[in-house]
Amino acid sequence: MRVRRLHRAACALAAMLAALPATADPLASCRLPEMHLRSDVGLGFPRNPLRLKTTGQLRFRVLFVDFSDVPATVAPREVMSIISPRAEQYFKAVSYGKLDVTLAADERWIRMRKPSADYHFGRGASFMTHRAYLQEAIDLAGPSVDYTGSDAILVIANPATQAINWGPTFTASPGLGVQAGGREFINGATSGSDLPILGWTWFAHEIGHAMSLVDLAGPRPPKQLWHTYVGEFSAMGNPTGRAPEYLGWERWQLGWLDDAQVICTDAAATVTLTPVERAGGAKLALVPTGPNTALAMESRRAEGYDVKLPRAGLLVYTVDTRLTSHDGAVRVQPPGDNDEQHLQALLSVGQMVTTGELSVTLLASDAQGDTFRIQRTTTHRD
């Protein structure tokens, strides 16, 4: 009898809980939806599930290739030092310890079948050309290479190879990837002769794409200045800039910021944020401005990988998930079409920036972060 009563009570409680409304997501209006579901990259939620994982262990198998017309004259280990260990350290830092990148190198030069110019990188390799290049390197590496546990493949070309003049990301859909070790890989990257110029930041930028992030640089000149949208902020814009740490929005999208570290408000508010360069505390404030747009604010300091910043302050920018790479999906405010650095855009105490119907004023700033006020500049009318 007692068992039946307990069973009836449990059923009644379950029914009551089922009837309760689901807990509302306090960040729902700021969690802008992804608008490029058929694309490999995008700034919205949810993140493309085909792209690389962003927490835990992320393992890359690294192959080195050279060419009959440009044979390598240095050891693969020397070329690897351009990237490692700085690249791994960068992702450990900007993810607040949530992502552990490992680069496992096959330290020998693999001679490609054709002269370097025959791979047609000079004018921008097509997806199929890029895929064939990557697959050829894998095939020539042979069965001795162990891909067990690998998540992606890097092919590092002899940096002296001018015909391979850039290093794009490889992102594919299932069925269009490359085959290695008896399985398919749909994410990776290949380097070019710009590797010694970009250094480890090449990896930070290209693997950002492999994790789904868009390119924040603008249309290529002469249409406009190349870095006019975000200046020197984020490796996804100018990887060699003075503030290459990922933006707060990018870190939230990648799962490196917890929801508790994000403030979403649609009303006048006074907010305090701690610098994005260090772990802990509130990091990102957002005001939704439309179904796919928001105004974002974060605190920046000359520390971590932003140590070269000439000043500290509040960074204000817009996010638009309707846009993709090179379209201005993120734009530092105030806009400065003639300013490729945007370093002066960091607000000092007393400064205000207005965009659309919103104004942001920095009220106080110290070593711990920034306090600012968000206000609407116009009154909504029914």
C-alpha cells in the first residue's frame, strides 16, 4: 500500500513539473541565430557542427612538403618552430584553458609530384584544387603516418616556395574531405610562403576558420582598406595586429565564455566588465538591435597577447550574423573608414560612442576593468 502511495505521489510530482513552463533563456535575444547554414563559417548560434571542436583535446597531424623546383634546405623542425609552441600557447590562453591544442609532426620532407606553380595557388586555389593538393601530400606520406586520434591535418610547405603564396583553411562537408589512415578528415589547413611573415598567428587565424569563425578583414583593396572593419583587434581580422586576442563574441560562440559571463540587456544599464585577456568575471555585454544584430562591449588591456596595445579601454562593436567573411560581420565603433588600426576607438573615461539608437559612455576604468552606461538616444513610439 505504501509503495502504491509513493508511486502515485511521484507520478503527481512528475506531472506538476511537466506542466511548469520551461526556464526562459536570459540570453535568448542576444544569442543571434546563424544565417549561413550552408556555409562553413558564421558568427551565429548554433556553431557549425562540422567544424573543429573547441574544448578539450584538439590534435593535428602535421606533414611537411617541398617541390623539385624549390627543395627544402632547412629541417622540418626549424620550420615547425615558426608555429610551435606559440600557437598552442595562444589557444590555451584565449580559451581560458578550455582548449588544449597538440601538433604531432612527421618530421621529414615529402616531395610533391609536380613543380610548385602547377598547384595554382598564385590566383587562389579552388576547393577541389586545394583538396587534391592536401590528398596528394597525405598519399605521398605513405601508410607509416599514424592518424589515430587526429582531428585535423596541416600540410606545411617549404616557406621558400613563392608559388604557394598563401595558406588557406580546408573545410569540407562529409563525403568531400580527404582520406588518411582509413578515415575522412574534413578540417585542416595548408601553409604558404607568407608563413615566416605571419608566424604562429597564421595558425591562430586559419584554425579559427576551421572552428567556424568568419574572416573579419574587409573586401580586398582597392575597394577599401583591408582592415577597416575591426582594425588590429582579433586574429580573425589582422593576425599580426597589436590586439590579436579573439573578441568576446568569438569566445562566447566557441564556448570559452560561459553564459554567466555574458550580460544581455535591452534597457538602459550600467555594466562593469573585466578584461577579456584574463580569466574570470563578466566579459561581454550585449544589446540586441534586431533579429540578427547586436551591439557588443568588452574591456581590453595591454596584457596577454594584447600586450602591444598602446592604451587600455572599452571596445564597442556591432555584430551582424547575416554577414559572412569580408562583409563586415563585426565592425568596431565608431567606424573609421580611413583608420586601419582602430586603436583610438577604445573609450577612455568620459568618452561616449553612439551607434543607431544606442550610446555607450565609459564611467570608470582601472586595473580591474571598465564600468560604462548604456542608454537609448531616442524614444520608441507605438
